[in-house]
Amino acid sequence: MRRDHTAGPAGTSGPAPEEEKESAAAEVKTEETKRLEKAIWKATNNQGTFGCFEVTIGWFGKERVDYMTYDTKGTFRCYEIKVTKADFHSPCHNSFVGHLNYYVLPPELYEEVKAEIPDHVGVYIERGGFAYSVKKAKRRPVENADKLKDYMIRSLCREVTKQIRSGDPLYVESANREISQLERQCDRYRRDYWDLLRRVQERFGTRWDKEPPPGGGRKDESENE
């Protein structure tokens, strides 16, 4: 999930930046997204492989990898989870910073976009709750493996801190998702209301809700002024 980011000073230590403290679960995720997350976790949950969701890249970074793993051989793998064609084509679709990089897709979406997938990017598809490899990734060098390890450790620490601070992690996570979803719905309803009001006023005038003048009909807006 690519976002603009600015790397912080080397060797910076101490508490994570405010964005790191925010729960990634606050973002609304569809049931299909969560199903793909579980599927790729099960496919990569092997001895000697360590994984983390929503790994933030860069200090004060706004770029996040949907899922990243690191193994005892020193290989980083990045996974981008996409559930719709619009999601696949969004600007946030190519946070591929690992040695091996993959899309995790529903099988129907894979058939629609497979011709657009770069040659070096592999693909997993989900069926029945499990992720299956249908396209191998080609290994590429990474810019700074030590920094990737730092980013992953920091994101893992964020997840542990989130769990410890909450008395009931599952409940808090669910509540945060619901709050975020309701906030987005309110914003959408507010935009729809003002758009509808604008169109009504353009057609019927700014006094459309007033009593019609004697004799029926409505006054022209210029007469009301």
C-alpha cells in the first residue's frame, strides 16, 4: 500500500511516531480482505519465517506493506492484498520492497488482471480459506535489508503494544473498525446532502422550500431578491 513517506534520521530511537501508534485495524477492511489475510498468513506460517501485517516503511513513513515476511535465510517477501479491480489499479498498489514480491488476489480478479502483473511479481490466489501460488516471483535486490528489518520489528512492536494496552483486544479492534466505518458513512451522507441541495436550488431557486405565491406556481429567484 504505497503512500508518500519521508525517512527519518538514521539511528533514531525511542517511542514510535504517532502514526505508528495508530492501529492499522482502524481502517475498514472488508470480509474478503480479512479472508485473504488469513489465507496468506496460513500459507507463510512456517518454522523459520516471521510475518507482520501493515509494515510501515520509513521513519514517520506513510507507505505500508500489507504483509511482510522475513526468514532465517535473510529473505524479505512482500505481499499486496487486492480484492477488486479498482483496488488493483489504485495508486497504492505497488509497495514491493522485498527480495520477492507478490499479489494476493481472489481467483476471479487474477483472471481479469494477470496480463497487467509485472514479470517479477508473483501471485497467490485464495480458495477455500487457503492461499495457493499460481505465479512465481523473481528475486530482486533490496536497497537496505537492515532498515527493512528495523521497520518490521517496529511494526511488530506496534501490534504487541496495541494488544497489551487494550483489555479486550478483539472487542477494541472491532469497535475501532465500526467507528471508522460510521465516520466514513457520515461524510458520504453529508456530501450527498449538499450535492442534492445544490441541484434543487439550481432548478427551483434558493426559496424552493417557501410557500408558493398566491395564484400557484413559484416566484422566479430574481423576483425574490
